[in-house]
Amino acid sequence: MYLDRIPGGIEGDLQMRAELRTDILEATPENIARNRLTTEEIDDYLAYSGWNLWDLLASRQTEGENSLIPRQEYECTGFLQCWLQYPRFFEAITAELGVDGLVELWGTGRREPGSKINQAHAWAIGQMPLIGRGLAVALGIQRADERLDELNTVVQFARRTMHGAIGPGPIFLSARGFRSPSLDDTWIDRFIADHEPLDDPERMKAFRQFIAQSELFGFLLHFDARSALNDSGPYELADGRVVIVRDHFLTAPNYHWAQVSEGLPHCVTQAMFFGPSDELRLTVNDLGTTFADPKNYHQFLTGVAVYARDTIDTPASELRPLSVDEQAAITREILPRTMKMYAQIAAMTRRDRIMSGVQNYTAEPIEPLARAAGLWKKFRTEMQFDELHPLTSDAYYTFARGAAVELLPPVFTEGAAFPAVGPRATW
């Protein structure tokens, strides 16, 4: 129970939304165009976000230590850096694109698979700086009722990106029954036409090895973060089958440790066909992750269509089918590359591992959007995107010496990531 009284899942969403005083979770062209929210609207958004984050982690049950990568230390440092730096980049993007242009660009993930301008990144780009704000309050760097201009900018930017990612209506998938059938029907029709049955045990084994190896490699490449994976669906077909479309991202050109991925496709997309079965229930959460009841949903897997997006700049029209032999070749290539990357990371100093994680956390949500907007070079040069804010630099030592382990549990599970602004007549 969140805060000892609110359950997870659909029941918890209904209870949380019933307690809100405003319609801040509903995105319309009119209300996302506004530049200024009320503190009541902001507090409603923060309240729901606290439950939403708790629900994500309660369902995953995977948050914790990593013996290779100091996850909690880099998460805290990265969250705080996002809070202190993202608002000015959000303002620059909005000035360049306009509200309508921002929404249109973030709709890329609905028009094409294999893009990091997707639902999971839309959630992250808005929620990560807010978690950093919660850490800033917990550290005493600021009060909850300070920096309201920046807070307003982050919340409204988040609403616009999520509106673009999943279309009109509630801006969280948790408020849509944990469903994200966002891709155009033309893609689903193509997947149906291209898919192959997995009725041969050896073919099924080979496909499972392919997706397991590509997922593990992508996670390690992105420093144990979920940026490497995005699911959409379930897409319900007329014959009772359902489809989950999963992207595994296998390159990340910005990162110095990512040279090990050279020669792999930027993304491999798997359209996975399940059922038909009355026993299977599939849902997708706001981090683009599929959950199933029963948990072993692969027992219902009956077919698949697999594609490659060769480079980050490959047009969606050139997404190409991956043959069985090509899938097997990628499976063979990935394992030695994974071991090489483990060795590379293990050879880093602890600070290098933390700062590499910070680089991944801060760049991943915003870089795909900034590149598409033509601003990424400006961000990294004129606006010094990669420079730590002085307050982040100071806090790093606090986090690295053990505070991260103490701070993150209440931030993640008790709503401390999203402290309310509280009543204010004006701001």
C-alpha cells in the first residue's frame, strides 16, 4: 500500500484520481498550451506522480544495489543534475519548436518503432527532474515552495511530451488501464504480414536467446538503466491474439564506453504475438515495461516479426526485416561484446562509474529530442550541457559517501520525491 492506504494497479489509480482537485492529468490542446499552472494543479500532479513512481517500483521489485555499477549514487547525482539544469533546456526546446511542434515531434514514437522519442523517455524526461527536486528538498538545498518557475516549466513540459507520446486523454499509462497501443495501425498490419510462427522448439529457443542477449547487452550499455528497452501494446487482434512491440537499443554513440557496440544495429524491434488465450493478461506501464498474468507469458508466445534499424539516423521507412540467420549472428556477436563491456566498466574507478551513470541518466531522456530539434550541438557547446551544476557537484560527495542509500528508499516509496508546494496565493 502506498502511504499505507492506496493500492497499486488500476484500483490505486482510481483512488488517486478521485482525490485530485483539478484535471491536471487530462491533456487537451488548450490546457497544455498554457504557460502557467496554478499551485493546486502542480500539487495534484506531484501527488499522483508519487503514487505512479511507487507503483512502477512495487511492480518491478528490482530496485537495489549493483555490484558493478553504483546505481543509487549515480541515480541521486543524475536526478539532482536534471532538476538543476533541465528547465533551461526545456525552455530552449519550447522556444525553438513551439508547443504544437513539441507535441508533434514527441509523437514520433506513435508513427514509428525503433525510436527513443518514445513513451518511456517521455515519462523519464518529466519525472527525473522532479525526483531531483525531491532530493534537493531532502538535502536542504531548497524548500518545497521555492524555484516555482522551474517547477512549472518541468511539469508543463512533461505534460506536453507525454501528450505527444500517447495522444489525447490521461497523460499517464497508469490512468489508461496500463495500456499503450500507440503505434499506427499500418505498422501492426505490417507485423501481421511479416510474422513467422514459433512452433518449432529450436526456433523458439533461438529467438529467446536472441532477445535475452540483446536485452542484457542494452541494459549494460545504458549503465543498468531502462533506456535500452521500450514496449508498446497490447495490440488486440480480431482473432483474439495480442501483440507486444519491443525495442532493444544496442548502440549509444554519445558514450565513451559504447564503442564496443560498433557494427550492431542501433535498434532491434520484435513484434511478439501471443495467444489467443483467455488465461493471459498483458499490461504496459509508464516505463515501457510489459507485465503479465501469469508471469511466464512466453508460454503463450506463438509468433514473431523482427526488424533492425541500422543506425540512429536510419529513416523508419528503411526499417528492415531481420532473417533468422541474422538474428543468430547478432546473438553470437553480443555475448563477447557484453563480456568486453563488463571488463571495461570493471576497470573504471568508482567515480568514473558514477559519473558515467550520471552522463547516461542526464543525456538519455533529452538527447533524442534535442537532436531531432537541431539543438543537441548547441546544448553541449554553448549551453554546456555536460557540466555539473555547482550544487550537484557539492552533493555528489554526500551521495557517494553513503547518503544515496539512505535517501532513495523514502524518495521512491514514500512520496518524498514529490513534496507539495502547499497553499500560496501567488507565485
